[in-house]
Amino acid sequence: MTRYRLAAVRAVAVLAVTALVGLLPWLSGGDPALRLLRARSAEQEATAEALAAVRADLGLDAGPLGLLGRWASGAVRGDFGTSWVSGAEVLPSVLSGLHVSLALMGAALAVAVLLGAALALPVLVRGRGSGGMLAAAVGALPEFLLATVLLVVVGVWLRWLPTSGWTGPADMVLPALALGLPAGALLGRLVADALPAVLQERWVELWRGSGVSRPRTSRAVLKRVLPPLVPQFGMVAVGLTGGAVAVETIFAVPGLGRTALGAAKSQDLPLLQCAVLVLLALGLLAGALSAGLRRRLLGPGLREAGLTLPAPRPVRVPAAVPLAIAALLLAAVGWGLLRDPYAVDPALRLASPSGAHPLGTDALGRDVLARLGHGAASTVGTALAVCVFSYAAGLALGFLPSVGAGIADVANALPPVIVGILTAAVLGPGTGGAALAVALISWPPLAAHASALAGEVRAASFLQAQRAMGATRWWVLSRHVLPSVAAPLARHAVLRLPGIALALASLGFLGLGAQPPSPEWGVLLDESADYVERAPLAALAPVAALGLLAALAVSLSHLTTSTRPTGSTRSPESSTPESPMGRRRKGHSLAV
């Protein structure tokens, strides 16, 4: 696929998403005119004349194309309309939230760089490091889970730092840690995993033997390591825009993410349109900057080359580790399934753990263990359906790289939370909308894996012999290529199941997914946030369950890496992510 054609596909995909944002008032369920009338005056009667006047004011009577044209022309001039709730201009509110979010993301990036350097420096100095599994576990931990733990432990129990607001530097510490620690753990692992193989390359040995100083050699090694990893750094920055929504909500930070979430819940569509458009622009800008930085690091000589890295050394994980995690999860879920998750007992509100209620009760007197067990079916069951859809889409688009490549770039620039906000604005919050949001952006890694496997199989010598003997293209595809791709891709899809469940739980926690009284794990965490100071265990129970789910994903990926069989078709880990952030490798190199 030529560079210009790929750029054209990307441009079309961006325009399609922008058009979707512009058509939100027309796509959203219900009557926008009625919602605006109610927002302006709850007392005013919704007569046909009043609704017609509001539709004319909004331009809804012009149809979808007229509505889109009116919104686009205003956006070009910097006029995004007025809020349906407050009546104030939208752009100043969004810019105010953007200022706060950029400050928070800057602090989070500083935390990420410091942690990443701390993880990579021992490997650069000694040629080996430690704590790989711990870094992998932290990197796979969703921001909203880490934010909840920091809120409970550091803010509530220890009372070291503020738990909400945005009035001074102290308010920035916990949100920045919640955003920066997972990102830093992932960045540090990316560099630390790649360094040992580069340090063993022949040119490094020649430099050392020639007496080149250690600092100069280290700088050259980093310059060799960083270019293939820079696109992954861009994906981390994109992930910060999505993680900021949850973190800003937990710590009551008046940022852009919290503004977008509030607009989605109140159906303030003009404010939502502007906020989502700015968040999308931030994601695309992060991707463009990472591509530009990579070209800068490569220099003119290698600018068009696909510089790759040798395969990092696998981290060995005993099979007992994922088995123990799975057994613990299954035991808790099985125990909870034997109980009634909806039985209400007001006399036992926020009761402490006891023999009758091992994890205590919630604000309505419902058994926390019962709700945790029954919530597993909702959380994991929905994730399984999304996983099947992503597998089918990845398999199909993997054989159509000219179509999927550009769309995948845009999908990678949209965190699940942003897509969840859009689907909630159109379909309303619910399990179906959350599943659709995650499914729309979970297929790119599978498509990239399928494309790599298909190319590898098609280049095999025995297939060339089959074609020379007169085998048709369809016969080769159905008998050899498709079976060789489908099985490894299915294993990859299964490995992504815990990460998909975590994404669904994050949408449920934000009120965009499953709704109460559903015992879905994200809903449990959202409900317990209101009384976290009185009953912290009720909040930590779903946090622990989701944390174990993340640890299971990490241990399974490393287990497969350390035990993959030899053969012509590689395992999922040869080109798939080791964490929810989407790390990918092709053969013996990192895909860039």
C-alpha cells in the first residue's frame, strides 16, 4: 500500500468520525428539540409550535446534511454553538477544561518518563534488569483502578494528599500518579525488553573494543532502540487522553475529559461535540508527533527504512502463576454465585465483613460477595461477545490491509472511553452501547496480526509450488492460508479477553455501560465510590477482582511466550500486545 493511498484512507476515516460528531443531534435517540426545551425551561409546555421553533433554531429541520454543513461551517470559524444546559458558549468551557487536562497530562508524562528511565537504566548499565513481571502488571492496570486504590489508601486511610479538587499543586499528585505509573511501566518495559538484544549486537562490541566511552555508547544504543518504539510511545500518549476521563472523574478534576463525560450524561450535545473533537485532535496530534519524532531519530538515510529490533528475551512465568490467579477468581465467583445479589436488607447497610457476609454489604444492605460473583457473568460474558466480534473483524480486515491500515490508525487514536461517550450519546448508556464501543476499536491488533501471518504463509515455498502446479487462488486461500491464520489469531483473541473485560468495566464505572442494579464490576466500583470512606472494602473488592483479571492477562501472555512451540506459524505473542496498550511484534522485530 503506497504512502499516499494510506494517507487518503486515514483522511477519509478522520472525516467520517468528524461527521459522526457533527451529526450527534440527529443521530441521538429521542427528540433533541424536546430535550433542549426541557433544559431551558422545565415548566414550558412542549407544544408543536414550541418544538418547531426549537428545531428551526437548531437547524434540525434542514435534515442531516444541512445540520452537518451548519455545524462544520461554524466549527471552521471557531463557533461551536451554545450549551443546551447553561446557555453559555461552548468553546470557552472546552478551552478551560483543556488547559487543566494538558497540565495533568504533562505531569503524568513526567511521572511516566521518570519511571520508564528507572526501569531501563539498570538494563542499559548492566545489560539486564529486574522487576519485569511487576512492571508488566502495573502497565496492564487500568488507570481508574489505580486511581481508586490511591484514593482509598493515600487519600482516605493515610490522609497524605487531597482526594478531590484542583486548587494547588498537591491536588495534581494523585491524579498524575494514577495516569503516569501505568504509562511509565509500559514505556520502561518496552525499552528494557529491547535493550539486551541491542547490547549484544556486533557493532556495540566493536565500539567497546575500540575504546569508545560508555556514555557515548549508551547514547548510540538508545538512538538505535528508540525509533521503532516511538509509535508505541505515541499510543501511550493517546491512552492518557482516555485515562484522563476516568481519573478526572474520580478526583473531581475540572478537565476536558470530565467535561465530555458530564455533557454525555446530560445530553448537552453542543458541548459534547466540541469536547470530543478536541480529544480526537489530541489523539491524532500525539500520533503525528510520534511519527515525526521517529523520522527525526532515523535521519534522512533510514527515513524510508523499516528499522526493527531483535526479539526481546521472554520473561519466564511458571504455569502455576496463571493457574493460581484463575483458581482464586473462580473460587470468589463461585462462592458469590451461591448467594442472592439483589436481596436488600436496610438494617445491614455498609456492614463490616462477617461470617454471613464475607466482604460486607453495600449502601442498600446487599451482599458484596454475591454481587461480585454474579457480576462476573455480565462482565466476562459481554467481553466474550466483543472478543468474538473483534476476531471476525480482525480476520476479515487482515486479508484487506489496504482497507484496514488507515482505519486502524484512527481507531488507535480513539480510546474506549471516548468511543463510549459517543455511543452513549447516540444509543444511551447501557451494556450494548459499551460493547459496541469496545468492539469498534479492539480489532486493529488482531487485523495486524492476521495480515502478518497471511503474508508469512503466502511467502512459503510450498505454496509457490502449488501455484506452479495450477492451484487456484481460492483453493490456496481456503486450504492453506486461512487455516494457518485462523488458529493463531483465535489464541490471540482469547488472550485479549481480560483486557476487553477491563475496558467494559471502565465504561460501566463511568456510567456509560451497564446500569444499576446490574452487579457488573464497573457498576459495583461506581456505586461504592460514594461511601468509600465508610466502607472501603466494598470498593476494594471489585478493584481486587479487576486487578486479578489484569494480572491473569499479563501472566498468560508471558506463559505463552515462554512455552510457544517451534514451527512455521508463530504464536500470538510474535505480533500481538503483551498489555492492553497494544504492544505488537512481527517475527523477530517490533512492528512500527
